[in-house]
Amino acid sequence: MFLEADDELAVVGEARNGEEALRLARELSPDIVLMDLLMPVMNGVDATIAIRKDLPNTEVLALTSVSNERSIVGAMRAGAIGYVLKEVEGDTLRRSIKAAAAGQVQLSPQVAARLIGEIPGPAHIPALTSRETEVLRWLAAGESNKEIASRLFVSDETVKTHVSNILAKLEVLSRTQAALYAIRVGLIPSRE
């Protein structure tokens, strides 16, 4: 596989269906899972939900051949950090994997525009601290925890704690959903 040609990436497992993907993820605790949405036994959306619930530090990047709105929304609601089509070039996929593993949202502007209106925010506007709001702005701009920590002169662990608090307060499962919320409420401008 062309991913193994990159010294910074290691393929630790490969699954034939969603149930097997979930089992392997639990066994191997990878940094990132590339998830096809169209799989037998357990579909990719259900597997993503289970992985994000059981392994909150494992990111899931949807890698699929389907690009309809229902699939995109389903993957994002399930907690995927991004959505990449299988026809993507190898270099672009490798960059997307590395960025997603670093916690950076991987969405094309067109996909983000579709999702903003589709993923509901919380029923009430949560009270974020000023630091959480600042972290959310940087998160929504695509910054990794390490980059945010450097900007704010705090540790990576502090940023990780802020991100966890933000996800809980916004009642979302992923950084992607938090970023979309930030765009929706105007914390950062949309890149439509």
C-alpha cells in the first residue's frame, strides 16, 4: 500500500467490515482510523460512533467513494474528524491523515458549507470560558493541539483539557463538530 512508503505512517491493521474495524481499533488503539462508510456487517458510520465512544483519543477519517450529503452528515455526526474521497491523490491523502492525526479538521470548504446547517448545536448557548473560546477559535481555524499550545504559551495537555471541556459543553463528539459550531455562531468566518 502506498501509505507504507511514508516513514511517518504505519499501517497497524486492516479490516474487512465495520465490526472488525471496531475490534481492531480496540486492540490496537491507533492514532487514526481510515473508515470506509460502505462496509458489511457494521457500516462505517456505526463503527465510527463506537470507536469515538470507546477510544476518544483515536481520530476517525472517513475515506469513502460516496459524497452525498447524507453520508457526509452521517460521518460528521458520528464524530469523524474529516471526510476524504477515495479518488484523492496519494500525497493529499497522506497529508490529510497526518493532519487528522494531529487533530486538524479535514474538510473541503464545500463540505463545510453543507455541514454548517446540518449539524445541530446544543439546545442552549453554552457558557465557555474566555480561554475555551480562544481555543475553540484556533481549533476551528484548523490548528492542532500543539499549535494552539504554542500560540497560547501553555502545555499540550492544557489544550487537550480545554478541548475536552469544549466538546462536553457544546454537546458534540468531535473537533469537527466543534469547529462547525464555531463557524455557525460567528466565532470564525465561514470559508464558503
